[in-house]
Amino acid sequence: MSLFSKMKEPVFLKENSNAEEQLKMLKSLEPTLNAEGVKILKQDIKNLEYGIIGEKKIEFELKNSHMPMYVLHDIYLEEDDLSAQIDYLVFTKKLCFIIESKNLYGDIEINNAGDFIRTTEFNRRKKKEGIYSPITQNQRHMDLMKKIRLNSKSNILTKSLSERRFEEFNKPVVVLANPKTVLNAKSAEEEVKDKVIRADQLVKYIKDAYKKSNRLALSDKDLLMWAYSYLEVHKDTVKDYTSKYEPYKLNMNEQGTEKAGSLVSEKKPVVHKKTPVKNPDIFKELKDFRLNKSREEEIKAYYIFSNKQLKTLVEKMPKSKQELRSIEGFGVTKVTKYGDDIVGIIQKY
């Protein structure tokens, strides 16, 4: 029996993003910067907030698609000297959609050369400017995914087959999340047009591409393994978003002694300390439950819940299925399937 044998709705295997953390960090910087730095900071904050809003709109569309799919949000991949921050990976039983979210302001034109040209208007004056192609950006994400996939294959024949069919199974798409943006792609080639859509077209786009695909549908178990193959190589990154503002920092006297003292604390790097297990018995019982279920269903143990989720269970001790839902990775389907057992174990302690 597979993990989600009756899967009918989308499941977010990774839903969180570091954008909110980045936003808080940037907002805390304002009292430490001079006027020029504050101006730059406010524009960066505005752009980041805009991006978060765009991703939320895509999240809403996916959650209300009523399709069996696995979703990974904000995935960071590295291989050799290459890296990619991917907004969404959406796995259906036939295709994986690599989604680049763009919450652009202004109107977007794509010409016959594939260039992106944005037109904005201020005080009744229009301004045109070229912007970096999100299609190119997304293609680089896909190329890195392909490289990771091929490097994971040791057999020459399977590697060759995977290389030939990678584009057949993976579909990059740029989603314009701003409902006010007008997209003019009438001069663009069909191949380019097919890679840029509006957020309200996303679910239909996925369903249409799924119907057109000649690939045999995967089983629920194989679909889960496909999604997890990328979740496993995702790297949680701790980035320093403040270094670009160093030239605009006020000195200690300008900030004020009291403020400066508090800011020293804020600037300390986040250190993720290992939390000791308060009760080793519950840790062992949950681990044993996970192992027994994985053997019973013939799947890997971390498909039930990962070591990180196990640690969170012991730290938060959810005493109901509703509380269990608040833990990342425990969506409706997983809580319905395993919630009673997990909560039952925790309630004994």
C-alpha cells in the first residue's frame, strides 16, 4: 500500500520560505542606516514584499487546484559551482513543472527575439526598459536539475536515457502573478509563448499539459519518490542579507548608545543549537513507529516523517491532530493517515 493511495488533493512537502525571515532582517536595519541607505533599503523591502505577495498568489492557485500533486516551495539546489533558487517545483504523475514566479509591475512585451520589455507609466509619461529574461533564468534552473539528476545515475544506459527524456518530463514555466500586468506576446515564437502565463491560468495550464503528455502516469509511491529526490538535495541556506548595506551604516554615536547595543544583538548570526531530547522514550517510540510503518508500507522511513520533523514533534508535543497540522510537512493527508497514532504516542507522555 502506498503512502497516499487515495491522494486527490495537492500536498505541500515544503511550504515555508526564507523570504519572510529576510524581510524581518531588512526591516530591522533601518535605524542603523543613513538617509541614502534607508532609501535603498526601502526599495529592496518593497521588491521583496512584492515577490512574497506573488508567491502567495501561486500558492493559493495550487492549493485550490484539487489535483493530486506534490509541491516544493523555495528550493535551493547546488551542484559543483552552480546553484539555483527555485520558487516552486510541482510534481504531477506525468510532469514536473518548474515555476518561476514574477510579480512584475508595468506591462510586459515579449518581442520576436524573445526579449522582455517592460513599460511603466509615471505622471503620464511612459518608460520602456529591457529586463532580464525570466525564461532564461528558469532554463538555468532546469539545466541544474538535469545535471543533478544525471550525476545521481551510475549506470551509463540509465544516465543516457534520463538525459534524452529529461525535457519530456520537466516543463519550465514563468508565472506572472500581478493581475494588473498586461502581457503582450503576440510577436513571440510559440515556444516562448508556452513558457509565460498569468497566475489565474496556472491550474488550467497544468491540466492541459498533463492531458497532452503521452507519458504513463506514475503510481502514488513513485510520484512521492520523485518529489523527495529533489527535497533530499535541497539545502537550507543561512544567507547574510545585510552586507550590501555596510557602506551606509551610521557610527555608534549617530545610532545612540542604547540602540547600538540592541543592534549588536540583532546582528549576531543565527546559530542553530542542537536541542537535547527531553524525553528519550518518546523519541524512541516515535522512531519505532516510523520504522514499523515504513516496513509495513514498503517505503523509506523519512516518507512518514523526516528526522527534522521527528525532532519538532518531540519539541512541540502536539496533543491533537489540529496541533499536529501546525508542524511543517504534516498536511491533511498525512495527518489523516498517521495523526491518531502519532498523537496517541505523544499523549502518553
